[in-house]
Amino acid sequence: MAGVDQSSPWWSAARYADRKPFLMARGAITSALRAWFDGQGFVEVETGILQVSPGNETHLHAPRTELADACGGRATRYLRTSPEFAAKKLLAAGEAKIFEFARVFRDREHGDLHLPEFTMLEWYRANAAYDAVMTDGVVVIAQAAQATGIGRFSFRGRNADPFAEPERLTVAAAFERFADIDLLATISGGEGDRAALAASARQCVRITDDDTWSDIFSKVLVEHVEPKLGQGRLTVLSEYPVPEAALSRAKPSDPRVAERFEIYACGVELANGFGELTDAAEQRRRFIIAMDEKELRYGERYPLDEDFLEAVAAMPPSSGVALGFDRLAMLASGAIRIDQVVWTPPSGKA
């Protein structure tokens, strides 16, 4: 973008013309992925944006609004942070293979890799193993690269071949390799031992008195593990520790870890996938713990979506993936910032 006045609005002729090749690449990727999912027998769905609950994770924040009825009553609603709750209701209703290019919203996020409004590509397979959607994720990324004709992904001096056989690495192995930490030794009874992880991690990250086990885990992951992933080829990082399971089920052969994976390219997280939890009581327990922590840290909590929890109990064994489509378009088009691959970047400042 050398020579283009970056102080002019994005819709000025020069700036828009500079971004147009990236936007055309985005369109090619969208078409290619729709064709791939169609060929695999998926149904494209379109779920609602306004939700009773936007998601119940400690560090995710959603814009909120109010709906007024004809009698003047008002009800709080949230802009979703993911289509996951609605998609799982469709699985409970009988859909077997679904995908969505979903507009999602997150407060407190902006930068080269973050936007407050963005596109999440999510897909789900009923009665499919965790490994099946892991394979999907690798194929989808390669399909995007093929659609644009790019030979390698590049970002901040790092490169990755999207067509090469990916590196497969467990989270425990990554912590051992990059931070010399025996992560699984700090997990017992489904909980993280804060003191044990602090003792091991103090050598490589700054730890404060109010850091939880999850805080320390995240610091090590962000500072020492993620920058080393997706170098030369994709990395599939799997078997997240069970305290970080989110909406995934524990691995039957090792209850210390969950059926959760993420895919990285050039140090950039592209996809987050689960073998989905179908135990509604356990999901409720996790949500309450997360909302208690959110209230403690941020002074707010989101309600539970009771319809969703009923759907969790009714849905078949399933697996799913959430992929940051704008990030994928950025890497597959050769853009250097995420706002170069969205048609209308956010206006103004929050």
C-alpha cells in the first residue's frame, strides 16, 4: 500500500483500488469453499444474530441491545460472538452436516488480526469423530490457497506452505518443547493446580498474585508457544488441557485433556475445533464457573441460554470447527492486515 494516503477514508478511490485485489480473492475463496462444502453434502444455514446469550466464556465480550415489543416491554439481547449455540440446536433438530458464513461480534477486539465485527466460518458433523473435522480444517485451508493460487502464506516474517502435510502436536508436547513445562503434571481431578503451574512457568512468564491457572496457561501459550506454530507448514495443536475444554468433551483415554484442537499458520490461529460436549449438566457447570469469573473480573455476566442447554442434551455425538474466515482470506490473498480483506472496514473508533 506504499504511496496511498492512509489518512483518507477507506472508500476513497485510491485506497479502495489498493484493496480491491484482496477483496476479489476473498470472493474466490468464498465460492470455492461453498462448492467444497456442497460437494461434501453439507447444508448451508443462516442462524440468528440476536441471542439471549452471546456465549458464556470468561474473556469474550459482546455488544448488547434492547428489543421493544408492541406493548412497550423491553428485553435485553446480545449480538452473538459465534453461531455455535444456534448451530447445535439445529443438530438436535436432526441436521447432520451444516455450515455457515456467520457475522459475529466481539467487544474489546481490534488490531491487525482482530475486528469487532467479522466473519466466522463454522461447520458441524453429527455422528463424526473429532479427527474428521480436524481433517476438514486442513483441507479447507488448502482449498482457500488453491482458490487464490498463492503458493505460501506469509505474515510478519513467517511463512507456511498450506499444501504441505501439517505438523501435529499436542498442547502438552508444545509446552514441553517451547517452555520446558510438564503441563499435564499440573492437572488433577479435572482442575488445574495453580501453584504447580506457577512454579514451572515462573522461569518464562511474569506471574501476578491474582493470576489463575488459566491465566498462566494463556501467558505461556501466547508468549512462547503460538509464535512457534505454523512455521513452514500448518500446525494442528490438539488435546487442550481439560480446564481449557470450553464446549468440548474430555478425551476418553485421558481425562486430563479435551477433544479440542486449533490450527495455526505463520503463528496465526485460524481454526478452533471440538469433539462436542453432549453432557448438559457438565456444560451448565462450566458456564456457571466462567460467568462467576467474568463477574469477578469485569463486573458483568451473561445469562445462560436454557434452550441451548436442552439442545446439548438432545444432540447426537458431533464435532465442529470455528474458523476465522477473514484471517484465512488475509493469508490466502497476501494481505498484511485483516481490514484489507473486508468490504467495509469498521468506521470510527470505539
